Amino acid sequence: MRKTWNFHGGVHPLENKTQSNQLPIVVMPAPKQLVLPLSQHMGKAGKAVVKPGDYVFKGQLIASAQGFVSANIHAPSSGYVSALEERTLPHQSALSGPCIVIDTDGKDQWGDLNPTIDPKLLSKSDLLYLIQAAGITGMGGAGFPGAVKLQPKSSIHTLIINAAECEPYITADDRLMREYADQIISGIQLVQQLLDQPQCLIGIEDNKPEAIAALNHALNQHMNIEVCVIETKYPSGGEKQLIEILTGQQVPNEGIPADIGIVCQNVGTVKAVFDAIVLGQPLITRITTVTGKAAVNAGNYEVLIGTKVADVLAFAKVDLIKTSRLVMGGPMMGFTIQDTQTPIIKSSNCILAAADLELATVADHHSCIRCGLCEVACPAELLPQQLFWFAKAEEFEKAQDHNLSDCIECGACAWVCPSQIPLVQYYRYAKGRIKALNNETQLAELSRMRFETREQRLVDEKSAKEEKRKLRATAAAAAQAAKRAANPTSADPIAAALARVNKRKQEQQTATTPKSPEEVYKELKTAAAITRTKLNKTSKALTDAKAQDHEQAAGLQETVIALTTKAAVAQAKLHAYETKLGLDPEKEKILQVSVAKANGTIRQLEKILATAADPKRIEADILNAKATHEAATQALADHQTNLTKKPTSAQES
Amino acid sequence: MVDYLLILVSTVLVNNFVLVQFLGLCPFMGVSSRLETAMGMSLATTFVLTLASLCSYLTYTYLLEPFGLEFLQTISFILVIAFVVQFTEMVVHKTSPLLHKVLGIFLPLITTNCAVLGVALLNIKKANGFIESILYGFGAAVGFSLVLILFAAMRERIAVADVPAPFKGAAIAMISAGIMSLAFMGFTSLVAI
Amino acid sequence: MSTEQTKLVMDGLWNNNPALVQLLGLCPLLAVTGSVVNALGLGFATLLVLVGSNLLVSLIRNRVADDIRLPVFVMIIAALVTIAELTMQALTYELYQILGIFIPLIVTNCAILGRADAYARKNPPHLAVLDGLSMGLGFAIVLVLLGAMRELLGQGTLFADMHLLLGPMAQNWTLVIIHDYRGFLFAVLPPGAFVGMGLIIAAKNTFDYYQKTQQLKAHPLAEAGSKRVRVTGTIA
Amino acid sequence: MALVNLSSPHHHSLNKTSRLMVWVLLATLPGLAVQSYFYGYGTLINLLWASFLALGFEAIVLGLRRRPIMPYLTDGSALVTAFLIALALPPFSPWWLTLVAVLFSIIFAKHLYGGLGNNPFNPAMVGYALCLIAFPVSMTQWAGTEATLTFGQQWQWFWLESVTGGIDSWTRATPLDLMRRTNGLTLTEVASSNPQLGLGLVASMWINLAYLLGGLILLAARVFTWHAPVAMLAGLGFCAGLFHMGEPDLYPSASQHLLTGATMLSAFFIVTDPVSGATSRKGKLVFGVGVGILVFIIRSFGSYPDAFAFAILLMNLSAPLIDTYTQPKAYGHQPKKSRSQGEE
Amino acid sequence: MSLKTPTSLMASIRAGATSLGLFAVLAAAAISLTYIAGSESIAANKAAAKARALSAVMPPHFYDQSLLSAPLKLVDYAQLNLSPPAVGYAAVKSGSTQAIILPVIAKDGYSGDIALLVGIDQYGFIQGVRTIEHKETPGLGDKIERKKSTWIDSFNGRSLANTPLSDWAVTKDGGVFDGFTGATITPRAVVNAVHQGLLYHQRQYSALYTTAEDY
Amino acid sequence: MQTFYFAIVILALLAIVFGAILGFASIRFKVVGDPIVDQIDKLLPQTQCGQCGHPGCKPYAQAIANGEAINHCPPGGEATIKALADLLDLEAIPLDAEHGSEAIRTIAYIREDECIGCTKCIQACPVDAILGAAKQMHTVIIDECTGCDLCLDPCPVDCIDMIPIEVTPVNWHWQQPEQLIATSSSPYSHGAPDHA
Ligand SMILES: Cc1cc2nc3c(=O)[nH]c(=O)nc-3n(C[C@H](O)[C@H](O)[C@H](O)COP(=O)(O)O)c2cc1C
Ligand SMILES: Cc1cc2nc3c(=O)[nH]c(=O)nc-3n(C[C@H](O)[C@H](O)[C@H](O)COP(=O)(O)O)c2cc1C
Ligand SMILES: Cc1cc2nc3c(=O)[nH]c(=O)nc-3n(C[C@H](O)[C@H](O)[C@H](O)COP(=O)(O)O)c2cc1C
Ligand SMILES: Cc1cc2nc3c(=O)[nH]c(=O)nc-3n(C[C@H](O)[C@H](O)[C@H](O)CO)c2cc1C
Ligand code: SF4
Ligand code: SF4
Ligand code: SF4
Ligand code: SF4
Ligand code: FES
């Protein structure tokens, strides 16, 4: 047995794993519709490469990685792309984001697959390319793009496979190891090949004896791979904790494991690597545990990425009446989802449909009594109680001094807290606020600079104008003098000027042609807007005056009345014209705002471009933004063509 | 030697200037809402207090006493103190921006810290000698700093507590100071100086 | 009274009370308020010095360079205090002995220098004197209040020993409020002074809060944003 | 059913604040029993009275603060405070003494700061220390152990401060007083020369052992960690041992310090108050050692017979500063020394 | 400030020096004038205060001239815990010393020194004792003040002769003087100090009464 | 009378020496500039809206350095007041309602079809966040707009809207749990859109 270490803290919640680990993995058939968020991973969202209406084969690339830290997305089944639109994301905020929606055709037809016959012959760059192309992201936690993690800057001496699965309830990795041990080992070997043959340690908690047996069975003694059985304790599966358990080393606080020569991958991830390289299949399915007392058929399911939670729940016979809390992920770190239309994504390892009272109820929390139990439990060796007080009092600076950023949000502290304080939420709040505040500070700094530039510019302009005025004055004086000297007996200048004005007037009158409908429309609109504004302003002044009992009030009152009529007239005129033209100002407004937005984005990007480290990416973004802009402009133009068309027709009729 | 030690124990703990003798309360209440500032104030006060007790001792022994001008002690001490403070402030401001950042805003406040004048007057009243005067001043300053820093750390904690509205701020600070003073009563007659 | 003067008086007595709000002059405030007589004596002395220093500082306000203004102000105050001290020795010697070091320490009563620098330095003599008067009175009132509180709680009496200050006619002013009082030492000792002061401040806060809510009820609309200026240009 | 939106973790241990408090209350029972055995019903009467007052004041203040009353009353913290005050007060204290102590501890020391969890000072100790300086006479009224009264007599004394058919000598030097003024005798010598005092010594030893037992129970129930109490006992024992070695005639031995007065009560029930103490484990060590040293200093050189109330208040007021400087090294952070090396 | 701050070095020095100096002169003048004007009445006050204190421990029939007019330089003042100048006073009637007033300091009070005045007649009987300065706890130890309690009068009439050595203690220690409940340290210290005063009176008897004759 | 002269001489001596040294120091150790204003300015939100009664944040910073109250900046709100209080070691006080109230941050959008291209908003914008030329449609550069709403009033046709900043999964964050607890009677009342 290899020596293992212990990490500080940790807790022992009830495991509840037998609910779901008794039966083999069941493959769930493709659902009617798949929803694939463009951002399923850490880093930049992918960019859709299909359009609504396109037919896609299973495994076909539908969104490509944007930039370095990003990942491809593939069609999990065949069918038509039905929409590219905003859908609810599997995110705590329950907000929506851009998704590709595929209506499956039930044929589940694979596109071209390129299995590798003898992966041993592949070079490192080939391997990396394949992993990247397959859109592999971490399947154990944060969903970090695998290809990025697997090209570390420093050399790697240890590959750690995270098979701890320390969260209660979840058994996806457990079942995966029992049933796919060989593939996992092969996947590990591929990763070892990619990383110059580091030793490999598989960290697995001692509550999974079958999985341990399966792995050991699949292991060939000569391989540089070892199964390390560790004590069951939450959160031994945390990357940093597992590394400490297996190597005794700690990952530096602002570093990544690669800094100390370690890479850590989840078992599911290496299985996905195997699939990608040996079978040529991109990452389009995953094993998801469906469990909780509300689930009649609790167990593990192989589901297509993009399957809606509702479909999975229905397949596992979850009684939605029984549950009021759906957790995606485990009970310690998972997040609640409120919309069952939310899709499963690459990192969704569990859906916990807890019956009421199965999970902790939300009690009133008492105040922290500084009992220190949380400190004893914290695997990051923080002082959760201090972090709590600071977060609560919004003392963010102090929270940072107490290393809030090192909190892995594991929830151990909140689990033990006798006052039942939702500590993690406090930390998340504080982290969010800190991020927002930093952002604001940066923005403020920029605003300040712009303000100062502007002030300077105004001063400069003023002095320049002054300068010019002076120059002009002297010049004029000189000219005058010269003129007078040259032509002392000129005709009466006033008469001449009058004549000029008259002439211009005549010209104008003759030049007047009937106005185009757009012009008329615009004029009417401006007139209406101006009267409306005047009215608004005056009535505001009136209320102010009234409040202060000014004598003006009476005068203002009259003006307001007059203006009200005027505004009504102008508005009526405008409205009449609009009806005549059959216009829809609302829609146009929306379109115009989108154009403006796109415009702004472009400008912003161009600014960044000047100083950017990787101009290529930004250029791409700019192109993107320009495309959006174009589209928006087009839409607007279309709308306006309607407008020009219609008035013509209106005129005709 | 033991005597000197006793002077220190006495001024720092037993007859703590702030909590027992009631001197220097304004800065104690005024600059104790943050630990950092309290530390700055402590440093500045320690420096000035020690220096001022030295200077006032010299003034008294060599200028006032020989001419029978004891009745001028208050005005000449305060003159000395104001001078020391202002001069220190100017010099520090110019020569060490860093130190000024730490001490700067506190120095002017010290002129009106009655602990400083109090030390000078008490030195005379107790007929302290040269070294005793300096030690007395230093001990008083350390005692002041000690409670100021403890109090500041405590106020930071109270600031995040759920204090009833009417007591927020100065009122609860006063009451805390009261309990602090209660705690310091424990040192009563530890040494009889 | 003009608004400026009303404001001065209200500030001194309540809104910006040197003891309750500015927390200045705390040392004498807490140290000599064991009984009403002590408090009254010190309050009176402080009031005199405050008025005097405000007057003098205001008179010379245009004749002192900035760099040395503090030493000069301090010197004026010190001179006044010394004079007061000598006078007290000559007139009420026993009280002087009781108040002890706190008479010369009026010099460093931050409230006095504070007023000199913040107000008298910038205002004409009549206003400066009014300011000194109201500030001093505000201070003295708190002093006496605290003194009464501590004397009552600590010893069960009020106005004991007033003759030290007011002469023989006050010999019998002592009011024994609680007979056979056991005495609550805590009130007389330093911790009691702090706690008592805390309670007074809290009482003021409560009152202010109450008043504010009443005011809000009466005039619910405090014009929001009325002080805005335009940063750029003017509106056509 | 509507789905909720909650932050993780969705799981919780069954631990509760009130459970901790109940443990503390139960663990005082051995000490209470032994104390009553030696000193009669006084402590018991006091305890009931104090509990009644504490709950009453707590309810009143909560009402004034417009807080829900029941959830806070049932957290048990006011009862713990009441118990500790009652156990620390002399068995012969009259009703009003307890009243003042409980009043100040619950209202001033606890609720003016915001109630459970917010108070920087140990409420029970504030009440106790305040009474000590306000009523030094009543607070030092420990009768000899032979002077136990019947319940009726004790009851009468409690309300009227007089007793029919009672005893004449009320105040009796406690072992702690003796420790201070032994005129060069060791405690055992004093005890052998005066059997009554000897009995007092024995009593205080048994009482302390009973509290020690209670403390060990709490330790086993994981109500607190060992750091603070062990550090306090170590600090006190070390100082006492050191001075005893130097001048055995003047300074009593460590074991005598550890087994007299309120040493064990404070070590396991008061120093461990989580709210007002230092919060990290390192901080608790510092806190405990500080209390131990201060207790020794005040006991040996100061003017109060037992020092734990002051020592604890003094350390309470240092606790925030201690916390500032005893942050543990977080995961992945370099120890300070090697970090500065790294910078070079 | 309307005054321009001087900019050149010398000007600045001069300005600073003159204005500060000017104010100093004015302040000094004002103070010293007050001092001079009031010094006599201050001195008188001080003397009166002292005389009042002295007369409190000495019934009037022992003297016919001001008590202050007959100060005594005490020798071996360390026995009374005094520091120099250690001065006692003689009560002189018809030219001869009838009694002595001794200042005594008790070092072992509860907090700090207790300064006492003890009046002793020529036969060694105590005529009066007063505490003139102490820092004992208000409400407890301060009962040694005559204002607070008459306890201090319990010394009147005592002498070494009528009170045996063992009685010079508080009742708790087996003596005849009451202790205050719960605060025995203070009375113990006072009793000791008064006793020391009597012993001193006995020991220095001749010196005290002969020197006094000189006045 | 001797005392009188002594007193005057000695005190004058002291004062003259000190005065001279201070006079010397005031020139020799003169420091120019006032870093505190910049420090204060750094804490202000730089919205440049003028609600504090000063034309821009810097002037308000200057005013604070001269003793003006720190609670006059509505865009900064409580957070800024707290930061200022920390910097200046003052007590944090609630926002002065006379200057406005803290509102969520908004961004200006110009309804471009209504914009008549008068350029008045461009002149009004303190941070040059509006683009456009005379008689042409104007747009607001959203990332540069501080939300000061100074462009609203000058617009003759009221075509500018202040729209709250959009919440996205990226800038969304948890709120403090207080809200959950406040409604202690029904813990599950927190936002719960219905599901199928
Ligand atoms: C902001 C961020 C940046 C990261 N950058 C890298 C990187 O450059 N290289 C790398 O190998 N891993 C990187 N990681 C991955 C981490 O090392 C870690 O494996 C990943 O966060 C998985 O964590 P798990 O514990 O939360 O889910 C990064 C992670 C985060 C959160
Ligand atoms: C508290 C905590 C617990 C975790 N538990 C596990 C776990 O049990 N199994 C696992 O594979 N990853 C777990 N993770 C995620 C890992 O830290 C890490 O992200 C993952 O192993 C990296 O592998 P991947 O990039 O292949 O997903 C946990 C993370 C945290 C913060
Ligand atoms: C706040 C406080 C003040 C005290 N002040 C005095 C005092 O002034 N004089 C005194 O003799 N004892 C004083 N004591 C001492 C205690 O009352 C002490 O226990 C008592 O003197 C012991 O002596 P006894 O029990 O023999 O009377 C004081 C105690 C406390 C707590
Ligand atoms: C281990 C433990 C020790 C405690 N000790 C005290 C104590 O010494 N004094 C006290 O008033 N309350 C004590 N309490 C109760 C509670 O923490 C206390 O009332 C809070 O300080 C009130 O906010 C204790 C509670 C626990 C769990
Ligand atoms: S476990 Fe809860 S109550 Fe205990 S210290 Fe931590 S946060 Fe506070
Ligand atoms: S959530 Fe953060 S603070 Fe709490 S135990 Fe986990 S790492 Fe520690
Ligand atoms: S109110 Fe605030 S944001 Fe607006 S100008 Fe003033 S300081 Fe700047
Ligand atoms: S666009 Fe309008 S709201 Fe935005 S910064 Fe400019 S003036 Fe202010
Ligand atoms: S009065 Fe003492 S410091 Fe202000």
C-alpha cells in the first residue's frame, strides 16, 4: 500500500449511495428535443456553426471552440436544428443563455467517425488534437476544457485520477468504474502517453469496493498505475484535497496542480478520452445519477448531453409532486434548478430529486456563536466564521485578507454549523460582490480618465477658439482697413445685404419640392416629440413651483394647458400619419437599439484590440460583432424598406 | 531597576491613563474605529508623549523653577507640546512620506490629547526625576496605545454586531469602554505606585 | 434671533453638542462627574474659558499666520485657564482642590481648541461668543446631567456639598433621594462613568430618532436630489 | 410543487446551538451537586432565581428589540449565563445581588450588543465582575462549610438577609483569601492548624474535581475543543509552579491553584464560551494561556481574591486582536518564512 | 486667513518668532498680573485651609496663638513615613507647648498612601485624627473621612497607656477598633499609622517639646 | 514685580525660539500638493453626475477634503460612504436624501429612430460616451456610459432611456441570505418559477 496523507477538516455526511448504485447503467434513448447551451464549460462560449433548419448527424460539430480555453460541442443525436435561441441554462441563476436546439429525428444516425486503430502510434499533438476536437471537458466538477489541462506548461510527474466521488448520493463514477474499468485504464494510458508517462494514482474512497475490485482487475501489474484506496470523507474528491491525500503536497494558493507537476482528471473524463481517441466519438453522452426519494427508478443513466431534465426525470419515474427541491449535482455542492426544461450538460453528474424532509429544511438560522466547528471542518484551512462575519458586514477587504478566494465552496462548514447558517451563500455573495466591485473600480478609473480628457479637450478647444477669434479679428480689421483704403466710395452695404437675403429667399421658395413621406413622417415625429418634451418639462417645473408656492405657478399653469393641447394635436397628427402609413414604431425602436448595441460592442472591441495581447482572437470577435451589426442593420433596413414601400403605396391609394 | 519596572506596570496596567485616570479619552473614542488607524495613532502618541514629558521636565527644572515661575507651568508646557507636535509633523511630512502616511493626520490631534499635558503636570506633581519622567511618559503612552489598539480591534468586531439602533456607534463604544475599565479594575493595587 | 444665531444655539445645546455628538472634552466629563457639585464647577470653568477663548481668537483672527495659529490659540487658551485657575484658588479654594488636575487640563479640552479653530477663527466676535456660550452650556449641561446620574445611583443623594461652590447658603441643599441607600459603587467608579455616558448618548439618539420619524410623518417629502448641479453645459 | 432556489449545501448535520447549550447545562450538574453538598441550598436557590430572571430579562429585551421571542429563548444561552452566574456567586448572596448581576449580564453585556453571538464580553462575567466592584462586601460572603443552613433558613436569608436561629459568623476567609495572606505558612500548614479551614480546602478541591468531570463530559461531547481550557490550566499551573519553586513559602503550589476557587469552573465553562473568546484554535491557545497567567497575577499580587472574572474580561477584550493575528495558514499558502525566502 | 504667508526663509522665521513672541508676552503679562494680584489671597486661602485642618484635630483650649505659627521640623521622620520637609505643629498656649500635631502617612492602605493628621497632647492622649488625603474606594474605605463616618473619632482619648499594645488593632484582628464590613485593610492601616504616631510622640518627646519652646 | 518681568522674559524667550523654529520649518519643510484629494477621488464612483452638488467627482473630493460631509454621492451609495469613512476615519452615515437616493445602475440608450441628431447629448455627456454627428443618429457606447443621466434633460425629443444593466449568468451573483430568513414563516417563498 502506498502511504497516504490526510487533509485538514472534512465531514462525514450520510452517504445515501445505495439508493442508486445497485443497478447497472441504463442507456436512455434520445429524447424528442435536445438543448445544447453554447457554454457548458469553463471559459469562452462556443460559436454555433449550424443554422436553424440544418440537418445534423450524431457526433457532428455544431459549435466550435472560441479561443484557447473553450470547447467544441457536437450534436448528440441526429435531427434538425430547430432554433438558435435563449433557453434556461443549468445555472444557479436560472437565467437563460444562447442554446442550439435540435429536434431529433429518432434515427440516431452517426456522422463520420474516425476511430484510431493503434493509438500508440499517435503523436502528442495528434492526441491533443483529438481530445480537443472531441470537445472533452472535465466531467468531475468545474468542466474545465480537457485539452487545455493536458498541455501543461511544466512537466508532469503524477497523473491523479479522481475516482473519489465523495459527495453523498452520487454514484455515476462508481457505476462507470464497475462497468467500464478497461476503457478507463486505456484512457489513463492514453493520457499518460500524452503527458510523457507520469505515474498514475487513482484515488478512490473505500466505500466503493466493487469499483476498486473492477479497477484492480483491469490493471496489469506492469502498468505505471496504482489504485489508492482512501478513507471516505467529504470532500476527499476535491482536487486539492485529493492531491494532498495522495502526495502530501498542497497546491499553491494561486496556482494550479500543474505547478507542482500534477494533473488531476476525473474518471469520466478519461473514459471520454478513450471514447474520443479509440472510438472516435466526441463527448455527447454522460452517465448521470438520478436519485433521491422522489425517484422511483433511482439509478444511473447514460443520457445524451442536451437532454432536458424533465425527460430524464420522466424516464427515471421521478414523482415531481413529492419533491420541492431539484438539485443538479450532489447535496453538498450541487445547485437547485427551478425549470425542468433545463438541459443536462457535460458536467451534470447527478440529479437529486429529494423528497421533502429528505434534505435539510431551511430553518431560521441563528447567529454565529463562533463555536469554531466550521474551522475544524474546513478543508481549505480557513476561518469560515470570520469569513461569515465579514461577508455579512460587507467587510470585503477583510474577507479577502482571510483568504475568501481560497474557499472551494465545499459546504463542509455550513454542514456542521450548529446555528445552521447558510455560510456558503454568504461566501458566494461576498465573492460576487468583490468581483462586481473590482469591475466597478476599473470602470470608474476609465470614466475618470475620460472625464479628464474631455475637460482638457474643452479647455484646449476654448483656448483654440479664442486664439482663432483673435486672429480673425485682427485679420478682419486689417481687411477692413485695406478695403476702406482701396474702395473708399462703395455702395450702401446694408442695401446690398438686404438684396442678398431677398434673393436667397426667393431661391428657396422656388426650390421647395413636395416632401417625401419619410421626411414628413420625421418632421411630424420631431414636432410631436418636442412639444411632448416641452410639456413634460413645464409640468415638472409646475409641480416644483407648486411645491414651493411660487407665484410663477399660475403662469406655468397656463403654459401647461396650452402645451397640453399642442402636444395632443401634434401627437394626433403623428398618429394619423402613422395609421396612414401602417407603421410599427415599437418594433423599429427595438431594432434600432440592437443596432446601437452592436455598434457599441464593435467600438469597444476595437479599443481593446489596440492593446490586446492576442489580437487574433479579438479580431475574430470584431468580425463577429460586425456580423451581428450587419444583421441588425439589415433587419432595420428591411423594416424601413417596408416603411418606404408602404408610404408609397399609401400615397398611391 | 525594579522601581522603573514598577512605574511601567503601574502606568500601563494599574493606573492606565485612559481607563483609570481618564486622560486621552477623545482620541481613544475618536480614532479607534479602525485597527490600522489606531496603530498609527499609538505610534504617534508614544513618540510625542515621551518627547513631551522629557521637554517639559527640562523646561520646568531649568526655566521655571529657578525663577519661581511655577505658575507658568501650564502655559509653558502646552507651548512646548504644541511646538513638539507641530515641528514633528512638519519634519515627518517632508522627510518621510511613508511615515507621514502612517502618522500624519494624528499628529495635530495629539496637541489636544490631554494625556500629554496630563503627563507633564503629573510628573511635576509626583516630583518625578529625569528618568522617571521619561519612563512615566513612555509608560503612559504604552498604556494608552495598549487600550487603544485593543479597543479598536474590539470596535471592529462590534461594528459587525447586531447592535440596537440607539446604541450604534458612540453609545455602545462608551459602554464597551466601561466594561474594559471594569476589567482593568482587576489590576487594582497590583503595585502601589 | 437670526437663523445663524438660532442654529448656533441649537448646535451647541443639542445637534452638535460637544460632549454627546463630537465626543470632545471627554476626560473631564468622565473624571469629575462623581457628583453634581464637581460637574457644575468644572462646567462653569469650561464655559468661561470657552467664551473667553472664542472671543479672543475671533478678535485676532486676521492677524495670525496659518503655520503658527495653533500654538497661538493654545497659548491664549492656556493663559485664560491659568488665570481661571489662579482666580479659583483665590476664591473657591476647596473646590479647586477637588477638581485638581482637571482645571489645568481644560487647556487640552479638545472642545475648546476645536471651537477656536473651527468657528471663532472664521467668524466675527459676537457670533464667536455666542458659539462659545452655547457650546459651553451644552457641555456643562451634559456634565451636570452625568454628575446627577452618578451621584444619585452611587450614593442616593443629589446636590451634596454644593456649598463648596456656592458658599454657605447651599449648606443644606443636599437632597437625600433614597434613604438608607446601600450605595451602588459601580456608578461612582470609572466604569460607571463610561456606561452612564453611553446611556445618555443612547437616550439622545432615541430622542433624535423619534423626532425624525415625527418630522417625516409631518413632512413626508424631503425633496430628493434637490441639490443636483449640472456638470456639463446648460439645458437649452 | 414549486421548486425552491437555495444555495448548497442542501444537507445538514443534526447539530444545533441549543444542543450545545443543553450539554453545558447538564455538565454543570456534578459541580452543582457537590457545591450544594458542602454549602447548602444557597446555590440551588440562586440558580432558580437567576434562571427565572435571565429568561424574563431576555424575553423583555427581545420584545423591546422587536425580535421573535420563542426561538431565542429556547436557544438556551440565557440559561447558561444564569447558571454560571449562580454558580459563581457566593452561596449566601441575597436576591438583589443576583438580580443586579443577571440584569447587567443579559441586558448590558448581551443584548446591547445584539444578543447571542454578538457580545464581545462574557455576559456572566460582566455581571459577576460588576457586582464584585459594586458590592465587594456581599460578594465576599462565603461562610464556612460547617455553616450549612436548612432550606428554610437559607430561603429566609435569601430574601431578608437575616436568619433566625442561624449562625453568628458569616464571612469566613475562603481558601483563596488564605492563599494571599498566609504569613509564610503553606496551605497545608494552615489547614492542619485550623480544621475548619482545612474543611474549606477539601470542599473547594471536591468542587473543582466535579467541574473537571463536567468539563471532560463536554469535551467528549465535542461541545468545544481542548485548546482553551488546557491552555488556561497550563498557563496557570506553569506560573504557579514557577513561583512556588522560587519561594515555596510565599506562593502556593500549582495543584493548590488548580483546585481552589473557580479554577475548573472557569477553565471548562467560562473560558470556553465560544462567543466572547478567540475563535481560531491557535487563538484559543493564546486566549487560554492569557487567562491562566492573568489569574495567577491577580490572585497573587492584586487585591481581588479570585481573579477569573477579571482575567476573562481582560482576555475577552484582547480576543479580537488575538483573532487578527492568529489566522491559521490556509491551504496552499506558504508558511511566512519560506514565503519571504521565495521573494528573494 | 487674510494674512499672506511669508515665503522667504528669513521673513518666515521673523514672522513666526515675532508673532508667537508677542502673544507670549501678552499672555505672560496677563497671567503674572493675575498671579501677583491674587497671590496674597491664595496664600491666605492655603493657610486657612491648613489651619482648618489643624484645628480639627486640636481642641481650641490647647492653644491661644495660630497653630500655623509654630511649625516643627521633625527628625527621624521616616518613622512616620514622611518625606522631607517633614513638618509638625505645636499648640502653644501662654508660650508653652501644650500639644503636638503630627502628620502621619499610612503606606499599607488599600490603594495608595493615606495621609493623616494626629493631634496628641503632652500627656500622650489623642485629641483628634483626620484623614487629609487618601485614594481608598469611595463607599468602602472612605469611611475614614470624617465627612462620611465618625469612625475616625474612635481614636479620641486613646493613649499608649490606656490602650495596651494588643488592642491597637481592628476588632477582626483582636483589637478594639471597628473594621468596616468587608474593608478591613483601610482601618487596619489607619490604626497602625495612628499607633506609630503615638509611639513617635513618646520616643521624640523631649525633642518635640523642647524645640517647641524656642518659638 | 520681579516675577512679572521674569515671567514675561522667559515665556517670550520660549515663544520666540519656538516661533522662529516653526517659521523656519514652515519654509524648509514645505510640502506641495494634497494627496488626500486624489485618494478620495479614487473612491468616488466617477459617474460625474453632479448629484453631490459639485460639477464632477473631483470637485466633490476636494470639498470632502475641506470638510464637506461624505454622504452626498448617491451613485456611490453606502459602499462609497463606507469606504470614505474608512479612509478618513469618520463614522459612516446614511446617504443624504437631499442629494438623491441610491438606485440601481443604469445605462443610457438612445431610441435612434427618434433621435434628431441635435448633438445636445454629446455636449452633455461628461465622459464622451455618445457617438454621432450633427443630424445623424446617435448611439451610446454602453461600456463607457456611467449612467449619469445628464444626457436626458438636454435631449429636445426625450429619446434617451435609462435602462438597468442586464443580468447575465456571468455577472449574476447570490444575494445575502437575509431575504430568505426574513420571511421565516414560509422558507420556500423565494423565487420559484413554475415548471412543467
Ligand atoms: C480560472 C481557472 C483557470 C484555470 N486555468 C488552468 C490552466 O491554465 N491550466 C490547467 O491545467 N488548469 C487550469 N484550471 C483547472 C484547475 O486546475 C482545475 O483542474 C479545475 O478548476 C477543476 O477543478 P475542480 O476542482 O473544481 O472542479 C483552471 C481553473 C480555473 C477555475
Ligand atoms: C468540494 C469538492 C468536491 C469534489 N468532489 C469530486 C469528486 O468526488 N469526484 C470528482 O471527480 N471530482 C470532484 N471534484 C472536482 C475536482 O476538484 C476536480 O475538478 C476534478 O477532479 C478535475 O477533473 P476533471 O477536470 O476531469 O473534471 C470536487 C470538487 C470540489 C471543490
Ligand atoms: C472595588 C473594591 C474596592 C475595595 N476597596 C477597599 C478599601 O477601600 N479598603 C479596604 O480595606 N478594602 C477594600 N476592598 C477590599 C475587599 O473588600 C477585601 O476583600 C476586604 O478588605 C478583605 O478584608 P475583610 O474581609 O477582612 O474585611 C475593596 C474591594 C473591592 C472589590
Ligand atoms: C461551551 C460554552 C460555554 C459558555 N460559557 C458561557 C459563559 O461563560 N458565560 C456566559 O454568559 N455564557 C456562556 N455560554 C452561553 C453563551 O455562549 C453566552 O450566553 C453567549 O455569550 C451569549 O451571547 C457558554 C456556551 C457554551 C456552549
Ligand atoms: S460553525 Fe457556525 S456557529 Fe460555529 S463558528 Fe462556524 S459559523 Fe459560527
Ligand atoms: S465552503 Fe469554504 S469555508 Fe466552508 S468549509 Fe468549504 S472551503 Fe471552508
Ligand atoms: S454625486 Fe458622486 S458620482 Fe455624481 S459627481 Fe458627485 S461624486 Fe461623482
Ligand atoms: S451617455 Fe448619458 S448617461 Fe451615459 S455617461 Fe453619457 S451623459 Fe451620462
Ligand atoms: S478631553 Fe482629554 S483628550 Fe479630549
